[in-house]
Amino acid sequence: MSEARKGNRLAILLAMAMFVLVVDTSLMNVSISQVVVDLDTTVSGVQSAIALEALVSAAFILIGSKVADLIGRKRAYAIGLICYAIGAIAMTLSRDLTAIIVFWAIVGGLGASLLLPSMQALIHGNFRDDEQRRVYALVGAAAAIAAAVGPLLGGAITTFLSWRVGFLLEAVMIAVVLAGLGLVRDAKYTGPRGIDLVGAILSVVGMGGTVLGILVWQEGGDSVAILMGIGVASLLGLGVWLFRAKAAGRLTLIDPEVLRSAGFRLGISGQLLQQIALGGSMIVLPIYFQIVLEYDALRAGLSLAPLSLSMFGASLLMSKRGGSRRPSSIIGAGYLLMLVGMAVLIPFVPRAGSGWAFVIPLVITGTGLGLLVSQLNNYTLSPVDEQRVSEAAGVNSAGGSFGLSFGLALAGALMLATLSVTFTSMANDSHVLPPEVQGQVADALETDAELVTNTNLDALLEDEPPEIQAEIIRINTEARPLALQIALVVPLLSAALGLVVAARMRRLPDPVASGAADSVLGG
């Protein structure tokens, strides 16, 4: 086989790997209600697994880059693929939520933390010049297409076949990618061969403690403040440690010099806020369509299509036709559109009778997200010199993944907390429910607040008198939309804070592109 054909095959396999990485969460999101039924679990349990997977990826991606340097990028790439395949197979065979948390969220998340940095290095090591840029464009396009069609593809597979089939197909695609491992030349690492253990521990504990604290709060656990306090303190400690260790000539997890650029810090902040908004939206909206409107996965995917397709279209259009517009102005417009879209969408939640009511606000929100996707990566990484772009891209990816997990966790926790308070208040104010039933409702929600469909709730109440059944159904119908509205405040506030970040960006000179930003993944 000629070198050109080998290169083309390898490029396609790398694009397949990226497609699986991105489509994986979309498949899970649109399948939530069916996963809950098949595994006899809860919406909050599945939501926690989704948030945990993003968190593990974020917490370990900086360490994953260093591990790949030490064990070899090709080996790290293979291990990452195998971990992801284990997660997909576990989803195919699982009979309870524990298997999903252990194998899909944790093992799969660790796989993702190895895959992204090793893919970046392997593209650098296997392709040159124009061919390298072509491969980056191809892999980036695979990610964008997966994000756009993921809800539709996942919805169709789940509805007509099974969500398990979707994850089985992921495993098959990974097997095909692994079969082509012989095409990969390892990219040798020539830098220092050590790991900053202090920085690594602070990074994992910082991100982990912050998001796990929210997930523990969501499940009604104790020590929430302690977990979040440890997380925040560790993140602050990481910043102090990096600069002190650098000054002392020690090895650091990342070079703190990349953090000195005001543009880079603002870019990371923008990436974080964008992903918080995306995470909050992509957990609340699928739950609304599947639990409140009782849509199947296909109809839920179709209802999400205006968001994903407009995001894809706006990103593609603006990346080609940004012209002389300042990146900071486009970023500001993106956050403004997100803010308007969410402000229009939230009042529709208790009034909408179908997904059609959300088309316009979702298109507005998706267009805003697309503008951000088209600019934030380049804005953040363009000023970074070639020697530091890999580290900067790792920080960028970690910030984005952390934002995604934080948005998923916070929106879910607010949703269940609001549901518990509202349902209990409405039950206590009811003139139909007797005091003993009101007490039972309060006790149940204290330990296990859950969003359930009216159909499932009706089945649970079949032994109750008709008037009590009707009253609890009424309370459930009125309490759920408010809980979802409160959860959507997360992306709304993220967009508002993003406008502040964009305003600060406009005060700085536009970054001068170094060309490095065109050669990164996962930004």
C-alpha cells in the first residue's frame, strides 16, 4: 500500500475515533427515559453518570497528556480506545446503573482523557504541512457533524432498535479503528520524563471535589460544603503551586507561563462558560422532552435538532465568513444570542404542548453557540507559540470538559431541589390530600426527589383513591415545569457572564494568529 493511501486511511480512522467521542454523550442524552426504564433506575442517577463521565475526562486530561508522553502516544491512543470500547460494551450489556458509572463514566472518561492528547500528538507525528492541516480539518469536521446529527442518530437508533445497539455500534467503530493501529507511527517524546504529582493531585481533587459536591447535594448526601470547599481550595492551590514550582525550577503539570496572557485567560473563561451553558441545556432539554412531553428518543432528538443543527450551521458559516469582524465582537454576539434564546425559551416551558414551540428559541440559542464555537478556540490559542500550544490546548480542553460537567451537575441538582421544595409545598397546601399523605410525600421527597412522567406516576398510584391520584398528578404536572425553568437559569446566567467576558475581550487588541490554533483538537 502506498504512503498516500496509508495516510488517507489513517486520517479516516482518526476521524472515526473523534466521531465516537462526540456522539457518545448525545446518544446517552436522548436515551435517558429508556435507560431509566430498562435499568429500573432514576433520571438523576443517569444524569449523574453523564456528569461524572465529563468530570473524569476533565480531571485527568492534563495528566493523560503527561502519561501519553511517558508511555508512548501510540500506546496511550490504543489504551484510550480500549477504555472507551469497554464503556460502550458495558452500556450494551449492563443491567444496573452501577455498571454504567464504573465502566462507561469512569473507565470511559479515563479513556477520553488519554485519547484527545495522544491523537493530537499522533497527527503531528504522522502528517506534515498541508496534509497535517487537512487531517485536522477532517477530524474537526467529524466532531462537528457528530454534534449536529448525534441527537437525531441516537434518537432513531434508540426508538427503532435500542440504545444498547447504539453503544454496540460505537464498540464496532472502535474495533475498526483499533484494527488500523498498524498504520500509526509513534510520535516520540523528547522532553522531561517526569510527572508533577502535586499538581496532578490538586488538579483532580479540585475539579472532582467541586462537581462531586454538587452531585452529592443532588442525591441528598452530607458533607456537600466540605467537598466543594476542598475542590475550590485545591484549584486555587494548583495556581499557586504551578507558579512557585516553576520559580523553583521544578517540573510542573503545565507551564504557568501560558496563564500570564490576559487573552488566554479570557478565552478559557469564555470556553468554560460556553460549556456550562451547553451542559445545562443538553441535560435539561432532553429530560423535558422525554419526561414532561413523554416523547420517545426519536421525537426528543428531532426536538433538539434546531439547537444542534443551527449550532453546526452558524459555526461553519462564521468560520468561513468571519471576515474583518473582530473575534471579540462575534463572541459577544454569540453570548447575546444565547441569552436572548434562553430568555425566550424559559417562559415556554410550562405552556408548550409540543417540541414545535421551542424551535425559534432553540435556533437562536444554537446560533449563539455556533458563533462561540467558531471563535473561542482560535481566540484562546492563536497567541500561543508553537512550543506551548499542546499544553495550552490541554488546559483549554480541561476547562471545557470541566465546564460541561459543572453545567450538567448544577442544572440537574437545581432541577431536583426545586422539584422537592415545590412538590412538598403544593402537597402541604392541598385541600384534597389528607395530612398522612402530605407527610408521606414530604418524607419521600426528602430522600428521593425524582422527575417522573405522569404515565409512570399514574401506574404507581393505582391503589390510591381516584381523587388522590388526580391531585398528585396535578401537582406533578405543575411542579415539573418550574423545576426545569429554574435549571435553565444555569445556561441563562452563563450567557450573561459570557457577555461580561466578551466586553473585557473587546478592550484587548485582537490576538495575532500564530497558526498554532489550527493544529489542535478538543478545544
